[in-house]
Amino acid sequence: MSDKVRIGIIGVGTIGSVHANNYAKVENAEVVALCDILPDRLAEKAKTHEVAKTYADYNDLLADPEIDAVSVCVPNNMHAPIAIAALNAGKHVMLEKPMTLSAELGKQIIAARDAAGKQLQMGMVWRQKPSARLIKEVIENGRLGEIYQIRVKLIRRRGIPGLGGWFTTKAQSGGGGLIDIAVHFLDLVMWLSDKWNPTKVSAKTYSKFGSPIKDYHYVSMWAGPPKADGVFDVDDYAAGMVRFGAETTLSFEVAWACNAKDECYVELLGDKGGIKMDLEADPVLCTEFDNRIADITLQYDKKDEGFADELRKFCNAVQGKGEVPATGEQGVVAMKLLDAIYKSSELNCEVDV
Ligand SMILES: NC(=O)c1ccc[n+]([C@@H]2O[C@H](COP(=O)([O-])OP(=O)(O)OC[C@H]3O[C@@H](n4cnc5c(N)ncnc54)[C@H](O)[C@@H]3O)[C@@H](O)[C@H]2O)c1
């Protein structure tokens, strides 16, 4: 192997470009090939990122012996087939979130990883945020004590991405806001608290704003513009409660769209302290100090190189210089949780994870 990990990026839409830009910051990475089914986009991105080799078919990229590893940056329904094909072809895999469409498919990806003996990393970039790493340290130092309640709140007033496109078409995305954005935060809190044993879920998902597409009023749209003749058959709001055995509960609310102000935070409550990771504010440790109620605002370096950090860790793992920071096994736990949330909603009762 050369001293740099030679990368192929499969899918060069929004996040594929983010990967290309951030591999450029990683000393031991070199993007050597791009792949996309859209020829114009592929040509444009090859020019922008100065990558010589392009492939219209991912199977051809996977057959290229000059590629060590791939970033899989395609719509969710293609995660499992491409990740499995890549591992079977002997490539290491950096797989964007959500892992795939179900825990069952996730287990198939892990089986392919084990058979190939290659690295598999989940794209859980929120874990790399400076505030997340700080809070992880605070928790590991015992400042929260026993964590018994976790809150996840992720509210967009009108934030459905690419309305009518693949994000809102269940066959391609596997679901709406829940699988798209809640997956980041459910993973984040399980990682922060080191609780990977969700046992029961009671939840409900709703679809209130995405359809009919022509009636959706919004200010701006990620992955837009809306396709008036497209599909919206997924959730745009979900709420529920998860039990981790008898010790810990997690309440969550996630909306691509709802009639409430935007909010985005996770909060962990322990018997010694509580802490909130809020996009809009510094973390505050709510605790007691010298027998008094005390709020400690934590100062830290806010420089966020999350994507570069996660891709650097991936390349280091490929070169045997560390472990992947987000494993396939953790990806499967997150998928099990999502499966159970959708099932609970469908059955209108609490279900086992
Ligand atoms: N980590 C994050 O914060 C983050 C952010 C955005 C998206 N994502 C994830 O990244 C993935 C892609 O999202 P996006 O926003 O970049 O979507 P996108 O639509 O902008 O890009 C997807 C690209 O994949 C291409 N593609 C589709 N099928 C293909 C195939 N068979 N072979 C090769 N290329 C193919 C499409 O033509 C498109 O260019 C999704 O799974 C999404 O959940 C992660």
C-alpha cells in the first residue's frame, strides 16, 4: 500500500463533495476516483476536485486495483448493496449515515466486513464536534454520575430536504426526518452515555406537511428545489420514549417540519450533574458545588473540523494506526432503534427493540 490511502468516492452529490473537500485536509488520504450515475455532475465534480479518474458504474470503480477504500455517499437504499460489493471487492468502507434501511441489512454489511477483514466506519460526524468531545470527557470524568434521563430535541420549522426527491421517497430513503436526522442524535447520545442497550420503545411518527407538495410553504430548502410531481410518503415528525433496561430513559422529538420554533439539542441528566449540547450555546454543566446549586459554563476551542477528523480516523484505521470511531455494530444498534420506532408507531404500542 502507498503511504496514502487511495480513495474512491461513490456518489458525488452534496456529501460526496464534502468528503472530497475534507479528504484534501487529511495528510494520509488521496482521492483518486469519483463515481456517479449523473454524467454532467460527475464531470463537473471531477474538475472541481481535480480527480483524474471517473466511473459511471460503481462496479467498475470497485474493480480498480489502485483504490484502497471508498466513501459511500449515495441515497440510503444503495448503502447496503454498494457497501457489501465494496467489501467483497476488498475495499475498506466509509459509509455515510444512516447505515442502511434496516438492522437486518446492517448485519449483512457487518458479515461482509468480517469475511473481507476490512475496515468499516459509520458516518457519524456529530461525534467529532468539539462540544461533543468535550461533553464525552465530562461524562467520562464522572461529572454526571449515573445518567438516568436523556433528551433529544431536533425541531425544524420547515426543513424537509429535497421535497419530492429521493429524501422523501420511502423506497429510496427508508423514511423521513427520523432516519435522516434523528439517527445522528440517537447515535450521539448512545455514544456520549455509552448506553448501547435500548430495550423498549413507544413512539409515533406523523406526516403532516410534505404532501401535497404544492402546498408546502418554506423559507429555504436543503437539496431543493421541490419537485411538484415527486413523491412524499415518509414521516416529517416523530416523538417517543426509549427505555434502556430499567435504569435509563430517552425522550425524543424530531421534526423535518412542524409548527414550532427551530431547536436542536441533546441533554443528559445524571444524579451528580446534567449537561446540554445545544447548537446555539456553550455547554453548561448544571451541578452542585460546595453544597450550592451551580452552573458551570465550559470554555473550549470551537474550531470544528468534524468531517476532516472523521475521515482522518478512517484513513488511520485503514493503515492500522487506530480504530474506527463509529463501528458497524453501533450502526446496527441505531438501525434496531429506528426499526423499533417505526414499528411502535405502526402498531400504536410499546415494542421491544
Ligand atoms: N453526515 C452528514 O451530515 C450527511 C449530510 C447529508 C447527507 N448525508 C448522507 O449522504 C448520503 C447522500 O446524501 P446527499 O445529500 O449527498 O444526496 P445527493 O442526492 O446530493 O447525492 C447523492 C449522489 O449519489 C448519486 N447516486 C445515486 N445512485 C448512485 C449509484 N448507484 N452509483 C453512483 N452514484 C449514485 C446521485 O446521482 C447523487 O449525485 C445519504 O445517505 C445521506 O443520508 C450525510
